[in-house]
Amino acid sequence: MNDQTKSFSPALGLAVVLVCASVGVATAIAPVAGALVPLALLILFGLTRLKRPALILFIAFLVIQDPLLFFVGGPDSGAGYIIKRLDELFLFLMAAWILVTNRTAQRSIGATKLGVCIACTFLAMGVSTVLRGVHWQPSLMDMLLFSKPFLLFALGASVVTERDELRNGLRIALPLMLGVVVFAVVFLVAPSLQESYLGDMRDIDQRLGMNSAQGFFDGPGPYSWFCAATFAVAYAAYLSFGKNRYLYSAITAATFAVLSWRRKSIGGIVAMVLIATLIKAGRDSASRRRAVAVLVLGIVLGISILTPIVVSLWQYTVHEYGGDPNSIARVALHYTSFLIAKDYFPFGTGFGTFGSYASSVYYSEVYAQYGLTEVWGLTPDHPAFITDTFWPMVMGQGGIAGLVPYVAFFVILLRTTWRAARSSASNDEDRFLSAFTLFVLVASLLESTSSHIYDTSMQSAFVMIPAGMAWTRFRTRAA
């Protein structure tokens, strides 16, 4: 009897029999499910071979959440509602477990500057809620959603990577991310397939008379941000490890971000390149000025070549943001948040009252108080644009007392990752993590001016999880 025969245990044999039986039964009852069972088992087997299967499974679910919703008939169906809320259930359970049991996360968030910022933000929101006397249902819903970016940060803060773990993970993660990005070609080439995929749930987004690239996501917004995150991964890897394949990957991701015609994501990529130029520049001001001059020259040349598209995007922006501040939802939200901060100084109107998802579900009286009930997208029967931007929600609901510590949270992270990215003591993996985190932080701040990015699980995960990892790794250097 050879060694291979000896290693075959009865338990393994029983498992093989059960798997085969499950596949056979599933195929007989539902052919599609039967075809998916082996794939699901293969994925589960792969996850068991990884060091952080729960975290990786959670991120993978966030990426494929939109296709799953389309396949089950949309978020209004029974299965769709479960899928739409499943990410939040996973997040709350994992974060609660980590905050209670993981000492690394506790030390990173507890008695630190970031921990104080988070506590002060919630304190300001809580005091505002109590003073305003907000009903418990919208305030509780909004408090849970408001906590999502900080819980994602806690997930990242619990991760302590080993030597070469990030480099080895790139070999798997980046090709998968590029596959998601490049899938948009299918729908760009065959719009009829995209129409069948979207069904009655939404129309194909068009800008400048062309279809926007959006892949299998439910719109160009999340897709363009995924492209920007992929660019950040690839470009940070190129700067850190020096492999040309990472540069080609970054160019591919940037190209598809442009095809989405989303200005904030395109601007985010430009900002990443600017930051990379400054990171690579020398420490003296003269070399920095030269680096910025080279980048500005490249941008000018690019604008010159793409003048018709740039002019059209500019005209679209002027139309969207110009005119009466109460004529366009996004501008009205920004303008009104300043009025609220002044009227309720130093606090705001509290959780679930302004610029948040809960304030649209439980339509807030604050919109009537400030004359916003007739603004398209902010009306009681069509409140779809209430979550069209992020910071008005923070300042409107928490006032200056809530805005300042939230901004300080990002300032500390930006300073920490900037110093780590430029430190001569950093190794390749340190430079990659710090550069990637710095890139997505800056790009997300640009994105937050036109979306609720930090309260949206998939987009926020690509910012806050690496931010937590970077904070745990570099916080002692920032002291």
C-alpha cells in the first residue's frame, strides 16, 4: 500500500460522496443551480486555503452584489431585499466580533487620535439628535448606516500582514479586478445584451450622446469607482515593485474610467498621478515644482487632444452646478447644510434628518423647514437625490461639532500615509500599502462631493479597509 492510499481517509471519502450526491440532486431539481454548485464548492475550497477567508468573501460579495440583485429581479423582490441588506449584516457581525476579540484593532482605534475623532463625531451627532428630539426609527437607521465606514476601518485595522503577503495577494486580486473592469466591453459592444441584463430596473446611462461604461454594476457610478480603485492598486504596485505589467494594468483601468464619463473618478485618477509625482520627487521644493510642472504640461497636452470631450464635460458641469442654489438637488444640499450649521451652531439637526438615506425613507421635516420640498429629487414623492452627496449630511446632521472631527479623521490618515509613502525606511510592501491607501483616500474625497461613497459598502470598503490596515501598520511612525 503506497503513501497516497494511506492518506485517503474515510472522512474524505464520505465528503466526496456527499458532494457528488448534492450536485446530482441540485442538477435534477434546478439545472442552473446544479451548474453553480461545483463552482461554489470550488470557491469555498479556495477560500479555505486563504488566511482571511471571511474578509475576502465579504469583499467578493460586495463586488457581485449588483449582478445578484439583477438575477433575482431587483431589490424590491423578497430575495433582492435580503441580498441588498446582507452586506450590512455581514459587516455588523464581523466588526462586532473584531472590536470585542481583536486586540490589534482595539489598540489601533482605542486610545489614539483617530479613536478620539471617531468618538467626537458620534458624540456631536448624538447630542444633535437628542436636542432635536428625532424619532428613534430614522435616527437608529441612520446611526447604523453612518457607522459603516468606521466599522470597515476596524476590519482593516485588525489585519496584520506577513512578509510578501501583499505582493502574493496582488497576483490573484489584480487580474480579477481587471476582469471586472474589462467586462464592460461586452455591454459597450452589444448594448442589447445590457438592455436584457438591466431589464425594467433601469435604463442604460448615456452621456455626451454615448453609452457610459458600467460593466455589470447598476450604474456608471460604482463602476467608475471600481475602475479608480483598480487603477490605484495597479499604479501603487508599479511605483513600489517596478513591474511593467502593473503599469499596463493601470492604463487599462484608467481608460475604462474615462469611458464611464464620470468626472469625479477621472479627476480622482488625475489626482493620484499628481500625488505619485510628488511622492517620487525629491524633498527640496525645486524638484517638487519641476515634477508638478511636468504633470501640468501632460494634463494640458491631454486636454488639447481631447478638447471636444473636455468642453462638453465642462458645459455639463456648468449646467449641473450653476444658477439658483435651490434649483439643483446637489447644490441645494450643500447650500442648506451651511444654513443648518449656522442656525443650530455648533450642532446640527441629528441622525436621520438631512442628506441621509433614513431622511428619505422617513421623509424629514427639515426639508420643508428650509424650502426644499419642491426641488427635483428632494420631494416627498421623489427623494432619489437626497443621498447625492456626502458632506452636507455630516454638517447638516452634526453641525460644525460633527464636521471638524470627521475631517480630522481623514487629515490624520492622509498625513500618516503620506509620510509612510515618502519614508526612506519603508520597504516595497510598505510603499505599496501607503501609496494605495493615499490614492484611494484622495480620490474618495473627490468622489464624496457627488455621492454617498462612505456609506456605500462596496465603494467604502476599497477605502476604509486599506486605510485601517495602513493605520495599524504606520501609526507609530506618525506619532
